[in-house]
Amino acid sequence: MPVRPIADATHLVSEAAGKPARPVVLHYFASWCSACRDEFPALGPELLALPGRGVAVTLVSIDRPDDRGKAEKMLVEYKLQSLPSLLLDAPEPDPVAKAMGRPDWDGTLPATFVFDASGKLRKSFLGRTEPGAVEAAVRAVMR
């Protein structure tokens, strides 16, 4: 899991989308976040299925860089290590919120952002996401 500086937050969507561009799901979590641990068993299978449908998924930990091992262990625990992941060194949520297109996001975790192939934010889920909600948002951007 590479550690990326906060300045890279503005590039995460375009990097994940690739060429040719495709829809993107960015999922923010942290190893210390109990709501993230509660959500992964239900959301994990949905996230794992998306790349096979042409959707880029990146898991973004906001743990401290020295806790990278904890974030990596969490992904293994929930069998998500096959998805691209990174640790964003983001001590303050404001730059990340602006980069995601949600300047009102206060850093609540977990958080999931669904972007269309042009990089426009189409749906965001702040806090735990109900099973099927991300899938429905992805279907909407793929129409």
C-alpha cells in the first residue's frame, strides 16, 4: 500500500479512471474506524465485483503513515487486498473533501464516492452504506 501526500488527493479519480476513462469508486476507511469494520463485510463483495464490470475501485486509508501495516492487515482481514489501495497522508479533511467534490464532507468515515467516466461526482455516501446502495449508484452512472 503506497503512502501518498495530501496534494495527490486531486489526482485520485483521474488516476483510477485510466485510459479509456471508466467510472470510479473511491472508498475511504481507517483501521481505527469501527463503522468501517462494521461496513466491510457487506460492502466488500460489492466492491470486489465492480472491476469485472468496468468500474475502477480504489480503497483509500486515512490512517497515519506509520499505521500503514494496520490498514493493510484490515484489507487482508476482509479479503479486499486484491483491490488497488493507498494510504493518503491527510491530517486535515478539508483538502480531501474539496478534491472529492464534497467541500461539506467533515471527514466522517467510512465514505464512498461514485464518479462517472468523466470524473464528475455522481453520488456520495458518508457514514455506513446500506448493502446495494453503491451498486445502484454505479448502475446509474453506467447508463
